[in-house]
Amino acid sequence: MTHAWLITGPPGSGRSRAATTFAAALVCEKSGCGQCQACRTASTGGHADVHVEIPEGSEILLDHVKPLVHMAAQAPMTATWRVIVIEDADRLNDRAANYLLKALEEPTPHTVWILCAPSVNDVLPTITSRTRHVGLRTPRTEAIARMLIHECGVDEMIAAFSARASQGHIGRARALATDPDTRERRQQYMRAPLSLRDLSSCVVVAGDVFDAVSAVADARADRLDEEELQLLKSRFYAEGVTRLTGAMKRSHDSEAKELAKEQKRRRKRLVIDEVDRALVDLIGLFRDVLTVQASARIELINDEMRPQIEQMAAGSTEEETVRRIEALEHERVVLFAGGSPRTVLEAAMVQIKDPRIRAVVA
Ligand SMILES: [Zn+2]
């Protein structure tokens, strides 16, 4: 067994999903059945022997890595392996990376590290050389559509739409194909630019999008939280026990506290991820506008919106479209650097309305 893995792929290629699925396979009794509690909790960060480190800021600092290395030194609690996943390992700063390096050089027998990054070049060579590399590619639209027809049993039209709209992001494609609410929400994001009349409407539209985003994130977080709380309870409360005492109670309370902290972080992260989805969808829309403006013979991502896209193309210049795309890309960076999701959406709407305005970088 290799003790350190590096999974690389562009955003949306499913690198974090590959990492957590691999982690689940290591802690599942049936090598990753996808059904059992171990599998389900491992992929969402609720398994006692699987830790998924999701960086909140633009850098992973030494203080973030130290507890992970400490964790790695301990034997697993219930599974055969203790698995530590670091998403966005490209954000490790030098000190943190060097500290991690020591742990990778002297692996503990039952610990497996899984690092994720966009490419091998984004990680220190010293780290790369101590990991086994797995590279993922963005699949083609047709391949995604075929997968949706076979795996999700959806019809050709929905499959084609979902594959195009996902822009190569498989998880997104699957959600679009199988969940009408996800499609409806996407439509709401895409309609946003059409309702911007003045600055105050930008704030209103951003607020509506933010509310939709929060509803999705909360629903998902509530479901995951509940499952983990039940799991924690089942581990401590034996049949017939109604009250914990002594060491048992202390141990339960400390785990419950840790879990609550973890759940709060995840809830925040789910909002950020959904805001990012909205921004990526809007970037796709303006890429289509640019495609029409440049008379390029490329398939539109949002072919079903062709009339609106042609109208937007006729009503603006190529330069304005490019500025809008740049502004949206910039807001994605702000979002992942810790910017408030609501403010990011407001800034995005204002810059779509008036591409001459530039958000001030703090
Ligand atoms: Zn399983």
C-alpha cells in the first residue's frame, strides 16, 4: 500500500470526489460498496478515521498542517486505515509543505495521505516525489451525455443539456440530469443578468440568488449533519442507555464539540461551492455571448437560451463581454480567498450591469 497519493485534475474533473471515494474504499469493510455507513460518512467528512481538510483561505498554514500530522501518527479507531485528505494541496505554503513532507517521509503503518491539486506543478517537487500520482482529465461533453443516459437513465435531450451545461463537471452534470430543482435553480442564475436594470436591482437580484444558494446549501448540510449526529449517538449510547456519565460523557462531549465545529465549516463551504457554481454558469453564458459576437463556429453551452444570447450579443460589444467574463473570474478568486458570498454576488451583478466598473481589490 502506498502511503501518500497525489490526485490531480482541473476544477470539476472530480479530483476531490476521487479522493473521498478512495478514502471510503479504504475504510469500508467491502472495499467501497458505496452503500454502508462508512462509505457514506467517509465521503462527507463524518467518518472517525477519515479527515478531509478543506482549506478555507487562500493558503494552508503550518497551524493547519500540525494537527493533521499529529492525527496521522495515531492508529485508526474503527477501520484498517486512517485516511487524511487534503483538498487544494496547491495552497500549502512552504513551511506547511515542509512540515508535511516529514510525515510523508516517515509514514505511519496505518495512515494514508491523499492530496489533491490542479496539476503536479502546483505542488512542491519534494512532495510530488514522495507521492504516487493519479491524473484525471476533464471528460468530453459527448462522453458525459452517454454516461448520464446509461447511469441515470435520463433521455437524450436532458442528457445533452446537462452535459453541455456542466462544462465538464461530472457531479454537476449528474445533479442537473436527475434533479429538477437543480435545473430550476440554474435557470434562476442564468436569468439574473436579464433582470439588471439599475444598481439597486443588482443588489436585489444578488440577494435573490444568495437566498436560493443558501437554501440549497442548508438543505444539504441539514441532511448530512443529522446523519452524523445519529452516528455519534449510536456509538455512545448502547441499547437501553439514556444518560452518559464520567469518562464516557467527557469523550462524547468532546467529540460532539469537534463535530459541531466541522459541520459549521462544511455549511459555510457548501454556500461557497454553490455561489461558485452560479458564477461558473454565468461565465458560460457570457462565453456564449462572445461566441455569437465573434461568429465562432462552436457549440453554445446554453443552446436553449440562444434567442436571449443573440439579443445580449447584439446589445453589447465584444470588449464588454470580455470584461464581464474577467470580472466574474475575479469574483471567483475573491470568493475562494475568503470574500463574503453575498458581497461577491453583489459585486458580480454590478459588474455585469456595468462592465466599466471595477471592483476594488482589498
Ligand atoms: Zn461501504
